[in-house]
Amino acid sequence: MVEPLVHGPTALLARYPVLGTRSLEEARDAVTRVYLDHDLSAPDDRLEMTLNATSDRLFTLGYLTYKSCAKLVMPPTEDCYHVNLTIAGRTDATRTDGERETTAGRMSGIVLLPDQENTVRWSPDAEQLILKIPRLSLENHLGEHLNRPVNDVLDFDFGIDLSTAAGMTLLSSVEFFARELDRPGGLADMPIAREQLEAFVMTQLLHTGRHQYSDALAAPGDPVRKGRLGAVIEYMEQHADEPLSPPELARVGNMSVRTLHATFQQELGEPPMAYLRRIRLDHVRSELLRCDPGLTRVTDVALRWGFFHQSRFAQQYKERFNELPRDTLRERSA
């Protein structure tokens, strides 16, 4: 009989439990359902597996640990990229082209490609946050940044360095995403913020992992005439209460994401998302000035307009309006 396991207090995505088990067969079936079919083995078939996971429009995010020297042999993922970010312990990985990588907690991870078989060995203390990103999601996202179709497999280097500035940003954004999904009233209930952060995670992955499009992605875009920004700015104003991303804004302006950034920077002196943030801050202020202070929380208003990091929001608000949002709310009751 399989005894149920209690999720540890530090397990991420605890609101989305898939399985806690000591059964090798149950563990293999659960990871197969969420990620992909594979062979799983452990010494004496002993493990204490915890899998928490949730899926949305762009990708699946999960937390996984085996508490055992587990070994996974995985076929090519075919239609997905799997990004394994080791947050504790270590793993040793090989793939069919002969590449080898060792990951260490908060220092490194690996990318499993659609066309490579992988073998990964876990240390008993290993824990991972694992992204499962459909090829269509990631390749279309890259194509929007480059303003051209991307139809081939992104040939990521096997390893991802999480100790670089880009790598630390990737890991912290994924961890923040997981914590916010766990928090009642957090990202799970805020579609604007959730979709923005999902898009940011994919952008950060594309800039952190090395692949055949890395140089093109890093190259600066050529600015276009200021008049081309009119349609983008009007779209921002009309859809500020919806999830907006640089690729979507670039499509509105019929330009690449790099050109969008270059033109905003040259003509307006700031990136497009900073301009959008100012629009949303104006909406927050307007709402705070007209709402009932006794029935309103600043946090709820901020989250409705896509501000999910409250201390940063308060700082940005004060920089724009020379007062904190709570002071604006008090003005309404004065």
C-alpha cells in the first residue's frame, strides 16, 4: 500500500499538487502525464516523490523532487522544450549527441530538446522547477522578436548558466511566478499580470540559453519613423487593461520587437513597456481617486492594472505622482 506524502513547507506550487508518493510506478505515471513518457529507476525502487504542476496558455510549470538517486531516461520531447532549473542538490545529464552537463542548485540547469534523447540522474536532495514549453509557443515568440518566421528546432546548448545576470533573472522570475501562483489573490487570479510574466519568462529564456538565433536576437533593431508609433500608442491607450506584450505591440506597428524598442527609445526616450506602465499608473491613480477608501485595497487596484510586485509599484507610483498610492486613497476620504 502506498502511503500518502505530506508536501514539505518549502515545496513550490503547493496549491497545484499532482502526486506525492513512494511508489516508483505511480511516480513514473504522474511525470508521464504532466511532462513526457520515460523510464524511471531508483535504488531498491525507493523514493519519496513530490510533483506539483500547473499549465496555462503558454507553458506548464512544475516542481519536482524524488528524494532518491533517481535515474530518468527520456526520449526526444518531439513537440516541446523542457527547461530543468535545479534549485537544490545536483543532477548529471547526458544526451544522444554526446553532450554532458552537471547541474547544481541555483547555479545551472539544462534544456531538453525535441530531437534528443536524455538521461538525467538525480541526487537525493535534488529539486527542480521544470518548464514544459510547446515548440509553437517558444518558436512563435522568438519569431515575433525577430519579425520573421522560426520553423526549425532551437538548438539550445545543453546547459544553462544560472549564475550570470541573465540566468539569475530567469531563475528569479520563474521562482517569483511559482510563489505568486501559490499566493491566494496572486497571479492565478490576475490574467494581465500572469500573461505578462509568462511572456517575460520565455523572453528571458531565449536571452539566457545559447542557440542559433542568439546573435540575431541580441542585435539592435533599426528605428523607424516616429509616425509609426501612433498606432502602437493608441492601441496601448485602448487596451491598457488587457495583457499586452512587446510582440503584440510590434505586430500592431508592423515592425519587429527590436525595432519597436529602438524606435521608442529614440523618439520617446524610454522602452515601450515603460511607456505602457505610465499609462497604467495613470489609470490606477484615476481609480484610487474615485473609489470608496473604505471598500478598496491599493493592492487590488494595482493588480487589476498589471502591477504584481507591490513594493516596486509603490516606488514607481511615487516617482510619477510624488506621493504613495495609499496617500492618494486617503485624499479621496478627506
